[in-house]
Amino acid sequence: MRTSMRISLLCSSLALLSMVGCGSAEVAPRADASTVADAAVDAAVVDAPEDSGAPADPLATAKPREWTWVPIEGARCLNGSPTGIGVNLSPGSDGLVIFFMGGGACFNAETCRDAFHRDGFDQSLFRVEAALVGSIGPLARQPANPMRDWNQVFIGYCTGDVHAGDNDRPVTLGDRSYVFTGYRNVRLALSRVVPALRDVRRVLVTGVSAGGFGASWNYDQIATAFGPSVDVSLVDDSGPPLGDAYIAPCLQRTWRTLWNLDATLPPDCAACRSQADGGGTTNLLEYLARKYPTRRMGLISSAGDDTIRGFFSWGRDGDCTRRTNYRSEDFFAGLLDVRRRAAGTRFHTYYPASDAHTWLLFPEWTSTRVGGVPLDRWVSAIATGEGDVTDVGP
């Protein structure tokens, strides 16, 4: 099923927009929109009281295995409004899933118009999204999910910077001004979550689309926050770290400037620092794989993801003020280059032969097989360390 059809299904049921879509490769028929909508209605979310008598720390009073909204002091959305995170705690568990939501990217007037939650992300919007992520995928508390009993943290998306920015000086793009503080928001959230989850010994960092990029970009600061005794794994769904030959350096320079990326890249990744042409951000892949040689990491990407090709089409001719055609065969060559660059490390890839976008938030999570390898088993092996993980797909 093509990306446009999957986005239509998701929007009709939970009003999610932009870069959240999916595709099929050796999959069973999907559930209809009413089934997903029913899951939203049935989901239990505990709201943090908003009056003056609200507890100072909702984490301390969160009911087990129910979603709770936790405001994060200092965290901001694109429009400067406050935001927070969702937590779903499982007392006694030593596992944690940190999930980054996706929803486009904001780096010029055109892309910012469609950026997810550019008017803010609060408790009421979180309720809707918690229903989706809690019913399907790695956060589902279902018997077939090996991470079903783990603690869970949901990081919504309202910063337009793939959770990677730290620029609180307003930038005007089109008819609006924006701030980009996604990476800072994560740092502030970690200062709350890590002390509250002292028994955690294994963490899966994952996300879809912009959240896939965000999971990779924030991996180092998450691993550092939990310390070397905690096993932190990574699954990036549809946020491919293509090399400079496949993401225009001028586009990378645009992101560096708007989002202040050089302030959020690991300080010891010299190859990630700004190059003369603006490139180099994609060297983060090799940096992570080699800094954490025993950690399990993976990328899921359709071989011809048409959504990501659309975003990466800016500047393909050297002019980053316009889009040009990004052929699927060129994109796939970039994915094969990712696999080549990660060879000999524990970073592996899973490539369905599709042009669709994202895989973790639809029924295909449990029914997709590429080369006979089930997607959910591949992800679970990375998360738990139980089972072999190899490169899968063409």
C-alpha cells in the first residue's frame, strides 16, 4: 500500500498528519480505520491536574501501566509554548522504551507550513497520540511484544527540528517566527526521567520519521545520561542517515544554521562538525557505531521511501531554495551506502522493497516479513539482545 493511502487511514482515525505513514512488504491485510479509532477511544490516559493543587512531580504519582502527562519545565514547541512528555510506568521492570514521534521538518516557509504541531503540543493532543502508540508497535502492552512490560516514555513532536535543535532565538520563515529546541527538550526530560527510573538496566531508543532521526541524534546524550552500566539500543524507523552524496551539503548547512546543530552534535565527533560546504552531519552514523561497539543499533527504511525523498530533494542541484527530482534508485544507492559504512559494526539495516514511509505504528508491525525475517522479531532482537540481528532486504 502506498504512502498516501496509509497517511489517509491514519488521518481519518486519529488526525495525525505529515510524515507519519507506512508501507507494505509481504504483509497481511491491514485493520480498517474504525479498528484503530476504537483503540483510541479505549486507551487509558491519566491527566496531570492543571489546577494550583497539582502534584509537583506527576512521575511520583503516576498510576502503573497507564499513560500520564508530565510537563517538562523549560521545554518548548516551535511557537514557544510549553510542552511535556508522556510516561507509562511498569514497576519492577528493568526495561525502558523511549519513543520519538515524527511529523515533518521545518526549515523554510514551505516545509514549516506542514510541520506537525507547530501551534503546540499539550496534554489534550498527547491523549490522542498515546492511544495510537500504545495500541500498536513497540509500546503495545500485548502478549506478543517482548517489551510489553517495560517502562515507556513518549516524546511528542512539536519542534520541527527532528528533535535535534537548540536554538531559542526566534527565526522568521514565511509569516511566522519559530524556535527550535527539540534536543534541549530531550535533555530536560532526561533530567526528570533518569532519576525516577533508577532500576532501568536496558533501554530501547526508537522513533518514526522525524522521530527516527531524533532517536539517532539523541542516542549519545541518552546513553550518557543513563551511564555505561545500562544497555541502550537503537532502532531508527525511516530516518536514514544518508551520506553527503545523497543529502545536499547546502541542505545540511541550512539545518545547522536554523537548528544550531553544531551545539547538539557529540562534542567528540570531529567529523560531524561543519565542513566548508556544510556537510558532515551524517558522519554521526559511524561515530555512534564505533563509540558504542557492543550496542545493538538498526535502521528500518523502505528502499524507495517517497516521503524522505521529498524532503531530501531540496538542493540536489546545489540550490537549496528549490526542490529537484530525487530518483528512487539514487535513494536506494544511498541506503546501500549506509549499509557499507556500517559494515563490521553492530549497526544493521532492514529494507522493505517499497516506496512507503514508516513501519512501526501500523498492523504491519507484526505481519511484515522481508526475506522471511519478521519485522517485529528483528526489532525485538535489537531491543532485548535475544536472537541474531543481520542486514535484511535487497
